[in-house]
Amino acid sequence: MIQGCSFDPLGRVYVPAQVEIYGTMSSSPISFLVDTGATDIVMSFDDGKKLQIDYPGLGAAQPLSTLGGAMKAYRLSGLITFLHNGLGCVYQKDIYVAEPSSANMGQPSLLGQVILRHWSISVCYRASRIELEPLGWDYTV
């Protein structure tokens, strides 16, 4: 089972991960909202700052459609590591990083189907229990 999962006060499920963006010299722990309706991984502007992303050096942001509406984001590649039974389950994926704007401030980072489709997910709100079980990953560390 993925370790460290939690509920927020609204009952939404969050999962912790270590994220490293290629081309940067930093990695950072990021808490992702488990969003079964999302296709991709979208990192919030606030979490992008944690990774010291050089926004001016990224060029133009691309339009991205979300359930919450249209936004602009930068497509980067990186590694996302989840702690599973004492091992690091690593996924090498594209990560969309929200552009700096007031609309993107304070928004959560989203973990979508690009990873979630490889997991078994069980949530019991009454018992405050979350079980996220990876069924496949790219690497183990």
C-alpha cells in the first residue's frame, strides 16, 4: 500500500510523492490530490515553486483543458516516487506545471489517470481508511 495518504477536511484523498523534474537540480515532496477524473498529472504553481522551476526559461505555456476550466501549463518530464511497502515505486511521466497566475495560486497538484490506472484504489470514509495499491510502475528504488 502507498504510505502517508490522508484526507483533507473536505474528505478529498491526498497522496505524498517525491518529485524530480528533469533539467532541474532539485526534488521536493509534493502532496497530490487523487483526481480520478483527471487524465494527466498537473502540478500547482505553488508546488512548482518548491521545485525551483525557472518559469521565464520555459517559453510559452500550452492550453490545457480541465474540469475546472481552461488553463495554461508547461509540459515537463520527470520522476514521481511513491513509498510502497518500504520501496520507492517510480514513474517516469510528463508533468504539466501550472503557469504563474492568480487563478492558479493555492490550487492543489492533481494526480490523474496516467498513474491511477495502474493502481487499485479503495476508500472507506466511515473508517477514514485509504488503500492505494500500485499494480505496476516504471522503476523501484
